[in-house]
Amino acid sequence: MATGDEIRVGLAAYPGAQQAAVLGLRDLLEAAGWSLTGQGRRFKVDVAEDFSAEKLYDAVILPPSLGPRLEGAVLAELSAWVQRQHGAGALVCSVCAGAFPLAASGVLDGRTATTHWALAQEFAHAFPQVRLQAERLLIDDGDVITAGGLMAWTDLGLRLVARFMGLAVMLQTARYFLIDPGGREQSYYNLFAPDLTHGDAAVLKAQHWLQTRFHDPVTVPQMAAAAGLEERTFLRRFQAAAGFKPSEYLQQLRVSKARERLELSTASIEAIAMEMGYLDVSAFRKLFQRVVGLSPSEYRKRFAPARG
């Protein structure tokens, strides 16, 4: 995991992984460190080939593949590695066909994800438990990020720079590599990013549980049960690890999902409020205004792409 200002990233060099993406991601992330910021923070990127190793990372990436789908012992070993990293708090990511081994690990079950549009039918057939949105370029689900096409590794790389180093460094990195960040779902970079590297395994279980149940009428006792803790202990440990009270964390998570829906859909604010678990639309509007600083309608006007 991270040591001081070092952000450890594991790039999975599985059989058939696209080397252009592996090497390009390594260059982009490492360049975003010392050479660009001068602030001392940097990415330390490992090209991981031994998936039985116990080394843990802050983020792991499954790059695109130009070969056949993984299967058998190789897939089982890679899946176990992904599960182990995710369970320890790593942000897990995929690009293009990298979504296949990521989905095989079970991490995407019940979640929304994307992959290359040409692979959509195959992916949907293989993993019906994943809510596929292949029209999306990049989907940030808090502790999981999936990106679409073969070259979407640039979008993922910029997203990781923004997540770990901030928007200003991301823009500086984009300029350095002559990548146009415009039109790349830029507003995602300001979404709520939960802390998953705090080291409290019980709290992390509750965070993972909430990622797929945020729209349900979730209670603190249910969160505590998901963490395997007594309620009073859970409340104390959750705030210490995640930086929010459980109810505040759930609100932040719901607002981040609502922002995404406001940007990318034409659904009414009332419908979105209900999707996020709010039956009282006025309460949702007040919460959104307090967290974001704009009303839902103002946010949509400012950040939703123009529709013809």
C-alpha cells in the first residue's frame, strides 16, 4: 500500500494484455509525479505478472487485451488477485476487454460498468449480473472504475491522476501529453471519492456493501451487520476510518450518483430522487444544494451536455 507520498499502482500484465496500454499508463502516471508537480507526490507503477504475490496496491488496473479471453488456471489466479486487492482497499480498474477478467472476479456483480461497444453483446451474455452501459466512456463507481475503448486508457489515467493528485495536476498532465480533457466527462473529477485505504477491513466491507445498496432504505444497524460489528463500535470506527458518519457517507454517495444521472440522462429530478432512495423530493433538493452548492436543476444546466 501507499508509503508516505508514494501511490502504488499495479498494472496486470496478464497473457494477451495490450502492451501499448500497459506502457502508456505507466508513463502517464509516473510523469504526473515528480517531473510535473514538483510537490513530492508520485505514482510508483509495477507491471505485475506474478498474481500469487502478496504485495498490495492503492490501485490496480486490468488493461485491454488483443488476444482470446482468459480461462482456466490463469483466469482463476488473476481473479483471486483482483479480489484480494479489492478486499484490502485497492481501487480496481479496467480498460476495454479488461472488463472481462474484472467481471469474472465477481467485483462487478450488481454494479454498472462499461467496455468496448463491439464487445457489449459478448460481455452481456457472459455476465448478466453486471449492468452494462457500453455507450459510456468511463464509469467511476467509487471503488471500481471501468473505461470503454482500446484508447480509453488515457481517460482512465487522467481520472486516476485527478483522484490521487487533484484536478490541477490532471490538467497539467493532459497538457504535457497533448491529451484534450474536454468532452471526457470532466465533471466526474469532482465527484465524491470514498477513502478505501484506511486499513479497517470491517468498515471497508460496509463501504463495499453500500456501493450496491445506496438506493435502498439502508439503516445503520444494517450497515453494522454488513461490517460484522456491534452498532456502537461500528459508528465509532466508521467515522474514524471513512471521515464521515455512516448517514453522511450514504448521503454523499447518493448525491454523487444523482450528479451522474443529472449529467447523463433526461430523467426528471423527481425520478432521480426516487432512484437514489428519496421519497421526499424536497428533502433531496435541499440535500443536493447543501452538498454541491447548486440545485439539481442548476447543476443539470451547467454540467449536462447539450442535447440536440
